[in-house]
Amino acid sequence: MNSFDLSVETLGNLQIFRDRHVIANQSGREVKLRRREFQLFNFLFNNINSVVHKCALLELVWDFADFSASNTLEVHLSTLRRKLKALTDRVIIETVRGVGYRLVAG
């Protein structure tokens, strides 16, 4: 990895390869994120430790802020959580009831 490669970032014990939509742990295990999963992860990553409202995520990823589509958001977040858990237990997406979600690295 080139130390000047802006497409690679670190979060806890994970590396995020933005150009490939891949997240890897220190032992080299990788998971590929689908486009919308990566958009969700990237937005949460850019707002690390901050609560992001459901409407903001819906608007950003699906271009609408209709709560009737919140099940779609929850399904994508569930898949994203499962992929993160396969790599580490030190980076999680917390649900903040009635508000939204927060990405936390411990």
C-alpha cells in the first residue's frame, strides 16, 4: 500500500479501499460492498461517532426521504453489519432509536 494512496483509509483495525468498495481486516480478509452498502458505509464513515438521521441516509442513497422505505434501509444496514462483523467486532453500526445510526470504532 502506498502511504499517499488517498483511496485507502483506516478505521480501527480495518482498511477501506474506496476505489474497489472493499473493506479488509489486518489479517487480509476482505469483503466487497455493493454500491448502496458502500454509499451507506462511506456516509457513516465520514460522520464517524455522529448520529446520522434515517432521512439523511435515505435521501443520500436512494434520493428520497420517505420513511415508508425505511425497511429497505434497515435491510441494507443489516447486511452491512453482518459484513463488518465478519471482519471485526471493533467497528459497529449502532441504532439510535427514533433517530438514526452511528458508526463507532472501538
